[in-house]
Amino acid sequence: MFQFFGKLTNEFLINGNSALFNNFKQDSIFKLSEFIDFVSPFYCVQFDKVLYQSFEKNNLELFTSIIKAPQLFNPTDVNLVFKSLTNLLNSKISEIDQIRNEIENEESNYDEDSIKDIIGIVKRNFPNNFLNLLPTYFQSQILKIATSINRLSNAIWDAFETTVVSYELTGYLITLNIDGLDRPTFENNYKIIKKRHDDKTEQKKNAPLLKKWANVLLEIRELIKRTDDKKIKGVVGFASLNNLFDINELNALPSFANEIRSQIAFSIRSLSISMWNKHNDIKNSIGTIKLAMKINVSADDSLKFKQDFEELTELEKKYRGVLICHFCEKNTPDEDAKISKTMYKETSRTYFPRRVQFSYVDVEIPRCNSCKQIHSQGGGQKSLSMVIGAGVGVIIGAIADEHFIIGGLLGLGIGWLVGSSQASGTYSNHKIKDDSSDSIAAHPILRSRFAEGWTFSKPSA
Ligand SMILES: [Zn+2]
């Protein structure tokens, strides 16, 4: 016992040789209050000094030994024992608060790049492997440290673009032994910052991909503008839209693309609306909204597209023949391709004197340009065949026995038959209806007129 005491006094209490702490053993003498009373004043001074030095010199092994060594001081002396380390930590807190103040007051010299050095400064000022060994005496000071780091993190978050510093700082401060009551606040804060940091990192990583889809979005907006301005027709808009992007590729993008995916879907919906509003183009309007429906969007958005689709389908049913060319049942009618027909309806007829009164109306049958072309091609075939037939008939009639009139009429009839058959071949090749009165009479908008007694032939007296 006295041997140990001699060693303690000589090596530690007087010379401050801290190596002693490495092989400190529990001894029954430490429990004697007389011994503690005697040794405490010396012990406090040396303990305080060695604890401070080991922290300053980053000597974790020595720091650990001291903290775990027998506490040979009176409980009333606790402030003396931890005085230097407490002061040191306070000065480090002030240093961090100073940096924060400068950032808040826009007086800081840090820039986007050098602000990252703060992470190292904070970790060096408050090494968690040291601080987490400290006794509960330091609890309030640990909280002060955590609060100081947290405020610095917030200031950096507000003043700089980078999120990595705040993310690292808040992540670091929760590795400290913060008291249970204050812990959730810091942890929540960390979660929020981590989420934003992760989002930003993900966005940065995917920037080139997002740019590509942002361009697709711009192209669609251009299509909408051109459709609104009647520079392009629905059919062109729809074809351009389909060539613009691969829907499977868009749908396969991960959740970071949700926003752009939704924007693209809504732009396509606007294009569909524009095709309908500006061009009455039901067919391409429906085709376009169907494309929007194929894009993976939220359930709410998806429902909107479905409603649009249903409304358009209703309109299509209601205005069949007006909104889609009656002859091909495929294309949108074109303004300059419509067929004008006069219809008549007898209003009164008298026999003495023989007189008929009637009213008439010019009706317009919507038709597409393509059908107009094919009809005129068919009409041409018919005329040509009749001219050739009549010519050949006249010649044969004249040569045979001078009945060139009969020959001509026969030839005309044969020509008409041949031409009609050629024309109907042309129509069936193109899968369209002919433009005869019978065919036109079957048009949905004329059916009711026929039912009311209207005809294509002018009533004669
Ligand atoms: Zn047509």
C-alpha cells in the first residue's frame, strides 16, 4: 500500500507522469476517506492537466485510461477535475459559433468548395470517440456542442447550394451521446436533411437523363402551339408525338422522374384538347389521349385522362359522319374536300293548273382530302371510259352500216359499264365508299332528311 502510494505521489501527483494511469489498479486504500481527503487536492490538479493534454494531443489511449482510472477526489472537487477540458470545449464551441455568425452575416470567406472543410473542423473540435467516453457531468455541454453544430448546419444550409455539409454535420452530431429528451429533435432534423440531400444527389446524377425528357416536353409544347395556331393538323401532330419518344422508356424511369413523367402526360392531354378544340379532330384527339393514358402517373391523374377519353368517345358516337369522313371512316374531314348537294322537298302540288312548289337546301357532306382524290380518280376513269366507248361505237357503227348514232350510244353504254366497274375497283382497293347519291344518302346527317321527305331529285310538275 505504501509502496503504491509512494509511486503515486512521486510519479503522478508531483511529476505528473501520466504513464501510471495505464496500470492503475483498484486498491482497498482508495476507499478510505482519509486517503481521499489527503490526496484529492493534488490528484485534482494532475487529473485535470493530464485529461486536458491527452485530449489536446489526441491521445485516445491515455484519455481512456484517465477516464476509467479510480476517481481519487472528493465529489465536491468535481469542477476542479474537469475544469480545463470544460474550458477547452467551451472555446471550441465559441469557435464554431463564430464561424456560424460570419456565415449568417454574410461575412464568411468560405465558398461553395471550401465550405466542405467545415466538416473536418467540426470533427476535429469535437471528436466523438473522446466525447462519448465523458461522464454524465458533461451532459449539458454535449448538448451545447450538438446545438452549436446544428445551428452551424442550418446556417450553411441557408447560405450555400451544397447539401453535403449539412448532411454530414447533422449526421455527425447524432453520433454524440445526446441526452434522451433532446435526441429526437436532432434525429428528425437529420432525417429531413438526409432526404433532401439524397434527392439532390439523385437529381444531380440523373441530370442528363432529365434533360433529355425536358426536351421531349418542350417538343410537345411546340406541337401544342402549332396545333393551336392551325399550322399542323391533328394527324401530323399525332404522328410527330409518336415519333418523339418511347413510352416504355419513359415508364421505366425510376421515381426521380415522376414529376417530368406527369408533366409529359399532361402536355399530351393538352395536345389532345387542342386537336379537338381547334380542329374538331376527334380521331387524333382520342389517339392522343390514349397515349397519355399509357404513361405511368398517379391514380388521380390517371382518372382525369380516363374521363377525357370517355367524353371524347361519347362525342365520337354522337357526331359520327361529321367528325370522321363518311367514305373512309378513318380520316378527319377537310374543309375544301366536302361535297355540296342540293336537296329538295315538295311543299305543295296542284293539278289544275299543273304546278309543284318545293323548297330546297344545300347540304354539305364532310369528306377528307384523300377520299376526294380517289373519288375524282374514279370519276375520271368513268368519263374516260365513256368517251373511248362512244368514240369506238361511232366508228364501228359508221363503218358497219352507217348507224353511227346507235353505235355511239351503245359504245357510251359499254364505256359507262366498264368505267363504273373500274371506278368501283379503285374504291374497293382503297376501302372507301363511292360518291354516288345512294352512297351519300346513307350518310348519318342526311338520313333524317330523307326520312322527312327530302330527295336529291328536283320535283317536276
Ligand atoms: Zn375519307
